[in-house]
Amino acid sequence: MIIVNEKKYNLTLVGFEKDSLKKDFIINEVGHTTLSIEEKTIYLCLEKNLEDKKIQDIFSKIVSSAKYDLNIDFNSILKVFNNDKEIFKLIVEIILFSTHQQFSLKETKPSFKNFSLLFDKSLEEHYQQASIKLEYVNFARDLQDLPPNLGTSIEITNMIESKAKEIPDLKVTVLTKKEIEDKKMGLLLGVNAGSYIDPRVVILEYCTDKNVEKTAFIGKGITFDSGGYNLKGSQFLANMKFDMSGSAIVSAAVLALAKNKAKCNVVSVALLTDNRIGGKATLTESVLTSMNGKTVEIGNTDAEGRLVLADGMTYAIRELNAKRLITVATLTGAIRIALGPWYTGAFSNDISFYEEFVNASKKSHEKVWRLPLDDEHLEVMKGSKIADLDNSGTNGFAGSSTAAAFLNVFSENNSYIHLDVASTAYEDKRGKAVMTRTLFELMNK
């Protein structure tokens, strides 16, 4: 349990700058703590200019391994960091992230100690905003962690819809299979063709300022990816329940913005289906027609994420009148090789929009790295002899960039950013809801 500004517990965590305390018993090493029973105090050694990752490691370890209920004295901690309000929000978010009771079906669930966060009244607004953000970050993590037999397109839709209905001024729309067919979203339907579970598209709309361009977040929601007829090997089937992470992330970001009463014009489009093998499943070398009319040859049924996103982009442009687009997807294995688990890969056709996004990522302390998006990458995706595009390309080079180039075709010359979170969406079989905070910061005006 987290409470604020009640010195309720016997022990208090106090931060100090390295070499600043003249106490013989103090462990003067950054990140280490010293317990003083007489003073009922745990001293935490810190120093200025710590990297975000180091701050995260220190405070997540403190809250996850605490043996006692604790008061946490933020005034002493922030003194080390020159009272930086962004550091305050970062640490609060780490605590709320680390103490979240994650989804579990075990008989016995882990428990955490209680914490009281003590801070100056001038920081209350920052705390409330961080608390709202993390409520929905943690909601997205719970969606990610659902096993695929429970986290179907139908169930995830119901959970997002239920959460949305708790928030005033937030419009939620759900497209059923019949409505998806009526919209001629042929790429989404092609991915869903082998499944006995119908697809869903969940749209959240939040607008408080119609005078600004509408921004759309479009999320890949493959609730389990078998690879289709280009079947994945058994070692690559692990973690495929996380292939719906994009839909969880974009939905959570709009939920948080609406709950925070941000001044913005934003929508999310979550495209939900699984990718299965079956008698009606799409075959390799089939040709599908997208919602915007372009034809796509299926060079590889395991390159399905870009298909559902393409139809989602068209829907956002033509049905919702979005002028700025951001897609979020666990899209390519290539990004894991290029950037590892440390950076989200980013691609954009608009430098001004991208710079705005990068500034938001700095506020959220989430690392992104821009990769190239060139005409040469698109040429690779135009190799089909019989269709406008091939979904897998004609060579194995620069797989993340060629996938982004495929998607950029469907931006219809609108400002566009693609976020490939395949290397950052989850860790150790647990969802992280990466980029939810950055999307929030981008639109929280």
C-alpha cells in the first residue's frame, strides 16, 4: 500500500549525498543503505548526475526487497538532485511500478511492504500526475501478462472498454467482425482468417481542443502469433502472447490522458486478433486488399503485424481524420539484434514531429533511437510481380527499416512515427508497457 504525507511507520528512508555525512557507521557507497536502529532511520547513499537506469535499479530494489514498512523522505532525496521535479516524478513512478501486484494465477501471491511518501506540498500535482500515468501503465502490463487462452481479442476488448467507461469525456467504439468487413479492412481480416475467435478494433477518442490536429496512436494487438503457415519454430513461440503489447500501450496512453484531463486531441486504435493456422488461414503468396485499396502479396504469414497496422492507419486517417500517426508494435526480430533491450527503435517521415516526440521521451526517461527510413527500404517492399506491395520484402537486409517503409506507405503523406518495441515491451516474461509514458508526455499539454 502507498500512502502520502503521513509519517505512519517506525522506520524512515533518508537520502544523503556521498561523502556529506560524518557518521562512522554509514556505508558511503552509492546505492547502499545503512540501518540505524537508534535513529529509526535507513540512510541511502546517492550522488548527483546518476543515470536514470541507476536510479531505477536503486529504488526498485529498495521497495521490492524491503523487510519493513517505510516512510520515504523525498525532501532529503531531492536535496541531492537539486530539487529536480522530474527526478521526483521518476522515483515516484519507479515505486508505483515496482509495488504493482502483477497478474498471477498462483494460489499464493507476492506481497509488498507499505510505504508512505513524504514530500513538499508543491509536489502534490506532480505526484497526482505520476499516479495517474502509472495506474494505466500497470493496466497495460496486466493486459500484456494475460496468457493467450485468456487474453483473447474479445477479452482484451472487454477489459479496455470497461476501463474506458470509468472516465468521463472518453468515447469508446468497438468494431466487430461484421463492421470490420464493412470497412473492407482486408489485411486485418487476412491475419484473422485462420482463427475461430473474431477480431476486434477498439477505438478510444478524447478531444478537448478541436483546433489542434488530431494525433492517432495505432497499436498492434496480435494476442498470440504462431507465424501462420510460415510457422515459427518452437523456440520462437515463447513470449508470443506479448505480440499484443502495442494495443495495450496505445490504449493505456489515451486512458491516462483522459483521466488526467489533458488538453489535447487524441485517439487510439487497437487492432486485436491472433495469428493461427487453420483450414481458412491465409496462405503464403496470397494477395490481400487493404482498406485503402492497395494490394499486398503475403510473402510471409509471420509478417502479420504490419498488415493489421496498415488497416488501422487507414482507419485513423479516413474515419477519424487523424493528421499525425504513431504506430506501436512488437514488429521485428531485427530490432532486437540492432538495439537489444535498451532502446525502442523509432522511424519517422517528419523531423519536427519526431523532435517533439524525443522531447517527450526525455521527460518520461524512456530511451529511443531513430533508425533510417529511406526510399531504398520501400523499393525492397515493392518486389511483388502481381501486387502493389510484398509484406516481407525481397531481401533480408534492414528488416526493421523495410517494415517501417511498408507502413509509411499507409501514412498517406501525413506526419508519421513508427515505434518498434520488440526489444523493450517485455522482460523476463513480464510486460513493461514501454512508451506509454512517452505517449502521455507527448500529448499532456
